[in-house]
Amino acid sequence: MPSVRLVVATHIGLDNIDLAECRRRGIAVTNAGNVGSEDVADTAVGLLIDVLRKISSADGFVRQGLWPFKGDYPLASKVSGKRIGIVGLGKIGSGVAKRLEQFSCIISYNSRNKNPSVPFTFYSNLCELAANSDALIICCALTAQTHHLINKQVLSALGQEGVVVNIARGSVIDEQELVRCLMEGEIRGAGLDVFANEPDVPRELFGLDNVVLSPHSATFTVESFKDLQQLVVGNLEAYFSNKPLLSGVALD
């Protein structure tokens, strides 16, 4: 495609675009910007609540007609006051933090750089963040540096009472190691909206009632789709009018 001068992406993540080649050829790139960020933050908190309070599992308990025969459902865990470690404190991560502050959660984070303007504890070491968290919420972009960032060592540091929520990209987590930890009880549970080889999801997860699964749909709201349509058209209009792109990506 020698004539290409613009790539307009309809998503936030850019892991499927060869940014180096775009830079070399002078091709401009746009993404979804902040469209859907609030929805993704909502979904992250929803998954956390679902895992800790066992909402989806309890729903299945009722629908399967088990309540009259098995009696009271097993105890869940409260959300309020939990220690939350956020991996990637960008727009989405900050939105997650803002929401969970209302639950009186204790927020810590790991990011490429410390943000002196936020009141949360910064951990440069991811294992230390995990060791001091009841739940890790993954909000970072997938890059060569973050591929399998959440590995065996991090999951081990999180421990048997820990929960993982991933609304970033599946390959930020070592998925095989996550499945093993869940099956062997080395962590408490997981809420997953993304997977390494979508739409293929590890079948081992299907039988686990401590795992909540979602089909990469965190941004799938009517409102965000309308906003995204406007943003895509706006970027095209700006480009062909020689105006600044609405959600241009810095390639330097």
C-alpha cells in the first residue's frame, strides 16, 4: 500500500499496527482516544465486584435450581476497603482508581513513571505491588515491554487470596500460568474481558465458578459506538482539510 498516508484505528490499543513502519513512511495514525475509557473503567470495577461477591456464580446457582436443595450460598468477600493494585495509571487506570476510591479501597499502582500529582502509592517493582494488593487490575497497553508482564512471579506474590482483573490485552498476562494458578487455587479468582488468542478462550476456565468471562466487550455501549463514529469521521475530515487530527498518536 505505497499510497497510504493515514491509518484510522477504531480502538485504543495499537499493538496490531506496525508503528515503526508508519513512522518510517510518514504515515499518520489515530486511535479511539478517550472514547470508551469510562466504559472500560466501569467494566473493570464490575468484574471485580462480580468476582468478589460471586454474582455470576450465584446467578447460576439460582438458575440451576440448586437453592432449594443446597440452602445458603457460600460466603463471598466484600469489596469495600480492599487493597487495589492498578497496573497502568493512564486514562482508564485513573478512572478505575476514582471509582474504587468511592468504595474506600486503598489504591496503589505501577506505571512507566511515577505520577507526583496522584495520592496513591507507587511501586516500581510489580511483585511488590502484587504482594501489597488484594486485587490487581490490568490497565496498561500491550507492548514488547508489557508482554507477559503478569507472570508466575507476580501471580505468586499476589497469593491465594488475590484476584486478577484484565481489561487491557490478553497477552499482558502469561495466560497459561494464570490458568494453572486458578485451577490449583494459587489465586482466588479472575475477571477477564481479554484473552491471548481471541476468540479462543482456554476451556479450563469454563468450569471455574471463581472466574468471570467477558467477550472483549468493555467498550461495547451504544453511547461509545456513537462517539467513536463521530471521532473516526472527524479524523478523516481533519486529515483531508489539513487540520490537526482529533486523536493523533505520537510516533516519536
